[in-house]
Amino acid sequence: MKTKLLLLFILFSVPMLAQDSKKFSQRDISVSPFIDGTILTPETDTKSPLVILIAGSGPTDRNGNQVMMNNNHLKYLAEGLYKEGIATFRYDKRIIKQMKERTIHEESIRFDDFVKDAKDVIAYFKRSGAFSKIIVLGHSQGSTVGMVAAQEGIDGFISLAGPGRSIDAVIVEQLALQSPGLKDNARNAFNELAENGSTTNYSQGLASIFRPSIQPFIKSWMQYDPAVEIAKLDIPVLILVGDKDLQVLPSEGEVLRDAKPDASYKVMSNMNHILKELKETDDDLVNQKTYNEPKRPVAPALIEAVATFVKTIN
């Protein structure tokens, strides 16, 4: 299971779409040829703020689900914010549409594609003028995507369970904890990939990360240092981490906080990577099981923290 968590970001497989709720005022929108999503807009007399939700790694749909991983974390986050009078737009990552249309080519995927999609979403809603303010919330990999896209000029940014260092550094540290015998091999392979654009000197135990078709994507992702990118933002920033996160350690949030000292920073007690609340005594096995508990809500304290931040932005 630990290996599965480590390599979640490179799973390119058919996603599992959750059913939409009928209890909310929502509609589907196509922002671009690549991006389809769902907007929830509270019925208010004035313009509401909009939070754009950017999903994490892998072929993640607008609800936060993948094949063999159905937990609805983004769906429940959106619905929780709706109840706070905050509109949200969440969207399928472009690889989902490409897979459905059978137009995906793994070797052609680049990290910048996800950044472009986020920028297109921001531009779409800025043009609409329908909302009082626009905030981007990026989860996990989406945090790095979001902080780059947020430099286009919005009102606020939220990093949720986002890494503080480049993806190669994060993976090497994970390996040091979970598979220490592969750590040095991975570091050398990443160095060769950065320098030469490809690598062949990797263990078979690392093939899921370094197989030739995925190397261009990994190289493009490595070029972004979240600590550098978040420091470029001159808007209100909130950094949220969960102390039960098995994928992105809370220490990554500390790196972001140090890079952006004026940001708000909060550790969410007993919250895991997919935003679910655990008991203090729950072990890693219980934590992992929540990845396939689609009816378990997200942590209420998370809804409160995000809503409070959004409402206090001038």
C-alpha cells in the first residue's frame, strides 16, 4: 500500500466518476476543449466568492476520484463551501477526457498542460465577472499547479496538502522512509533525467516512475520548486496540512510557510491526505481504507478554515 501511495501520481487509468448530488444548485460547464467541470453557486442576493478547486495527482476527476479510489473528497469540499455561501468550480483533469476519447499519449503529457488548464479556468471566470472574488485552491499536485496559475492575478490562493519541494526531492525522501535501498538510485536517476532529458540507470523497482514514456512528464514537473513559486504570490495565501497525511508529510507545509512568511498556516488535526477526519488512535491501515470510503465526509474543520479565509479576503 505504501508503494501505491508513493506512485499515485503516475497512474493513468480509467477514472471512477461519482454521482452528482441533487441537493445543490449546480451545472456542468465546458471551459475549454480539455476541461469539463461542475459549478456550485449558492442562491444569494449578492455576488458570492468563487473557489476554483484543482485536483491532485493521477487521472483525478472533478470529485477527487480515480479507478480503485472512490472517496469524493473534492465533491464534499465543494458542497461544504456551498453551505457557507461560497461558490466552487471543480473540474476533471484533461487526461480523463483524453482517455475517454482515446486520444491520450502518455509520452506527450507535460506538467505545463495542467498549469495551462488552470489558467484557462481562471481566465474564464474572470471574464464572466459573476463573482465577488476568485480564489484558487490546489490539492496535492494541484497545489503546485495552482500557485503557478495564481500568478495570473486573482484574489487569494490556498495550498491544501501541497508539497514544499520539487517532486524529485519529495520522492527521494519518501523512498528514504519506505524503501531506503532505492533512495540513492532514484536520486541518481533524477539527476541524469534533469541533465540529459532521459535516464536508463534505474532499478526495476523504480520503473513506474522512470519508464521512458513518463520521463518527459517527470522532467517537466521537476522544474517547478513550490517554495520558489509560492514566494512570487502577492495575494493572501493559506497553507493547510493534515497531521495524518501519509503522502505529503506536514513538514512540506512548513517549507511553504518558510518561503511565504506572511501566509496563514494551519495544521489540521487528524486530517489525512484526502481530507478525511480520523480518530487520534486510528492507525495507517484505517487511514488507507478511507481512500475507498465514498460516504465519509471531509473534515469539518477544513470547511471552516477555508470558508473563514475566503470570507476575510478584502
